[in-house]
Amino acid sequence: MNLKAILLGACSAAVLAGMAHAETLTIATVNNGDMVRMQKLTDDFTKANPDIQLQWVTLEENVLRERVTTDVATKGGQYDIMTIGTYEVPIWAKQGWLLPLDNLGADYDVDDLLPAIRSGLTMDGKLYAAPFYGESSMVMYRKDLMEKAGLKMPDAPTWDFIADAARKMTDRSAGINGICLRGKAGWGENIAFLTATSNAFGARWFDENWKPQFDQPEWKKTLDFYVQLMKDAGPPGASSNGFNENLALFQQGKCGMWIDATVAASFVTDPKSSTVADKVGFALAPDTGLGKRGNWLWAWNLAIPAGTQKAAAAEKFVSWATSKHYLDLVAEKEGWANVPPGTRTSLYKNENYLKAAPFAKMTLDSINAADPKNPSVKPVPYVGVQFVAIPEFQGLGTTVGQLFSAALAGQMSVDDALAQAQGVASREMQRGGYMK
């Protein structure tokens, strides 16, 4: 064998050995736009870490939650990195299901994370998940349709104004719905929206003794208002619409208003994907004059389950995807307006971002205004604006979500939905030992 053949053989062996030692990280994530964008940009990570390969499992919200919950609870080890929300992090960390993020790197700058977001991901002084993007909720509306209706959107509207505007902006013959709101069943879908909305109406899930409150007039008023508004001014088939479905409707010019996550702002104002990009205005989530607005607080985060065998490699990826470097990378490739919002203080001091993102101030104001410890008008025994931070809420919220979605679809009355929600919640609270 000649020298050239020997050298080629040695090189091939080295490449194969390198491939054999490469670790493959399996990452479970949600099919939202920012996560889809991240997957397209991971060459930046793999070039810097050739010994790490990435395998993606991208799922719809409700399916993602079900799969990762099962895997983390059994320490199944199916995923090395999970995309989870603010609800899961403290509960799962307390159960010992997540690894603390102790080695994010010297230049990560944990102290730059927004305090409102960071506090929900921290237990006993340790960070158990890193925020990929943070959000509150707000009103996104068509300025042209508002003007056509002879109205002017206040910076801080009431629900009465929103309802009146929605009905006036509706033009069925032109395919325009005055308002698009979540109707798809799920504790993180319609229940997130309706729980936050109910806070503004003075409702709450439980009183101070953990007695469910669906038999109280505040919940009846909330659900009646929502169902009637959607009947008068919402899109057909609204009980099947979650975040992504309503985003598509708004981008297609079929919604006068949409009240949902602040993270949607970059998508509805992106001329590449939105037909109404230059016509969108923003306002705070509505209130009813009782002192609470329906603006939630949430972050989609990357966390490392205790069942992984690849913790060091997983933490490298988590650090990369939630770093300042990643924000700069998105800005370079996609423009500053498309940078994942709501995680870092420095982003909201960056003139390039503020100039490119007309929604930046409203997003930050909404995040900072959310009050998870005092979410409703009356006192509550739980933490959480659009969820209740107890382990039982995931199953309970989904069941109640199915009932409320059925009421929206006209398959049962509002009164029946509330009565059944009261029964289910009472049984769950008694079973869990909450009610005295």
C-alpha cells in the first residue's frame, strides 16, 4: 500500500472515530415560529460543537406537553432537552425531575435575564430552565378597520370597548371577523386565555380554602361574555383555534383584533408572512374597571430532564439557544424585529431593537405589569395568572378547557359547562387533600 492510501485510510478512520464519539441530543420542542426559526439556525451551534449532533421532535402544544410530562415523570430518557413552560419548571424542579443549570458559561450573563421571567424559573437560588422567549398578552388590532368603524383604540381598553369594536369591525361578506380568540381545548390553550380574562372580571379558580368558584357569578359573566362575543364577531369553527390558527387568520387579514401572546407581534408585523404587516397597532390587555387586566406571564424555556445521559452536551446547547449571541445571530440573519423577545433586559435597551420593533415597549410593560402572586381581584391561595401552579392543574385545566370549548361550539350551555367544571374541580381538590 502506498503512502497516499495509508494517509487516506488514517483520515477515514479518524472521521469515523469522531462520528462514533459524537453525541446526539434529542430535543423536544413546540411548533411555534421562534422554535422553527431556531432549528434553521443550528448550524452555528454544530460548527462550534462538531462532536454534538441534534435530533428534533417538533410537536403541537398539547401533544408536546403530554409527551414530555410522561417522559420526565418516569425518567424515561427519551429527550435530552425539553421545551417547557413557566408552569412546569418550579413543580418539576421540586420533584427532582430537572437538572439545575450550573454551567451555562462565563459569558452567559444570568443577571441580564428579566427578573419577572427569571424568578419563575428559579428554586432555592438555582436556575432550572433557561428562557427561550418570554411573553405577556396584549391586543393586536387592525388600525385601518378600527378607523373604518369610526373608533380609536385606547392604550388601555376595557372589555366593553373591545366587544363594541369587534361587532362594528365584523364584515362577514368580506370574510373579516371582528375578533379572534382562543377556543381550542387545553390548559395552555383556551384555558390560558379564559383564566387571564376571568381575572379581569373578578373571577378566580379557587377561594382561599381551595373551594372551586365556577358556581359564582363572576365566572358566569366571563363565559357568557366570551361565548356571545365569539358568536357575534368571531371566526367560524373558533372552538378549534389555538395560538397558531389565530395567528394564521390574523396574518391573512381575517381578524380585526386578536388578544393573545405578545410574542406574536413580530409575526403579524412581518411583511414576509403577514398581509396586514403595515396596519397593526397594539394595546394593553383589556380590563373591566375592577383593577386587573387579563395580561398573563409566560416563558417557553429549555430544560434538561434528570433522565438524560448527556447533561453536559445538553447544557451547552441550552446556553447557546438562550444566549445574547443567539439574539445577535437572529438579528443578523432575520432582522432585529424577529429576535426572540421577553427574556433579557439588555434587549430592551438596544436601540437597534427598539427602532425595529414597534411593539417592544408594550411587550415589556405587559410582562412587568403581570402579577402572578395576586392575579385576581379577590385573594387566591395559588400563584399564576393564566394557570394555577399546582400539579393537578395540568389534567384539571385540560378537562375544564374541553367543557368551555364545547360551550363555545354550542354543544352544551354555558350553565352546564360551568356546573360540570365545578363538579370536576371539587372532586379533584378533595382527592388532592386541598379542601378542608
